[in-house]
Amino acid sequence: MTVKAGERGRAVVPVPFDPDQVWGHKQRHHVTGTINGHRYRCVVARHGDGWGIVTGSLWACGAAVGDEVEVHMEPEGPQRADLADDLAQALADHPGAGAFFDGLAQFYRRGYLRWIDATKRSPDERARRIAQTIELLSAGVKDYRQR
């Protein structure tokens, strides 16, 4: 990929596909990978008529506008397909909560999952926490501890 000039003097690495089509529609696509072998984490965002990434890692790997870079990218953190059936179904049944969950940074998604999974020996408590999770996500709460 060729690094392009972005808004406000930023450098942008174009993404040659529509992440909504590949990974499903989300408010934000948090990704991880490498640019010229250097690790990065960022959000894929709209840039002009396409998608791209802006990351401080560009400078760490010595890339500048006009340079060719080798990019590897994948969604970060747990994805919908990785979830237990009961939670996946609850998110599917509540599209607003599901969309908010999908747009959270992996730190927050994992926090919710750990909180729910801590109830493995108590199915009733697990169901209660899933219901609470849906309520919190529907209200736009990133961190379950803010309840």
C-alpha cells in the first residue's frame, strides 16, 4: 500500500476493502496488525471516498507520505462469532446493544465477557449478568463497572 496524505497533515494507509462488508457493519472497526513489521493498534475510519488507518506506528516504522508499506491487519479482540451462544443471541435480539458492543474497544468487550464468564457455576447469575449487560450496552455504558 502507498501511504497517502490525509487531513490536517496526517498520513493515511488506505484499506483496499470495505470493512463493513468483510467484518460486518460496526460503528468503529478496531484493528491490530503490522506496518512494515512494526505492530500497531488503531481504528479503520472513512478517509475521502474510501477507508484507511491513521496511526502513530507509521512514524515508528519510518513510513512517510508516498512510501510503499506492507500492511497486515485483522479485527482486534473478541468478535461476535467468538461469543458464547447465549450472549450472541442476546446481542442479536437487541441490535442497539449489539452495535454498541461491536464498536467498543477490545478492552471493554473483554471486560464484559470476563464479568459474564465469572458465573460459570451459576446459570441463573449468568443469565442475570447477560440481561444487565444488554441494559448497560443499550444505555451506552462502555464499562460494566460503571453501573
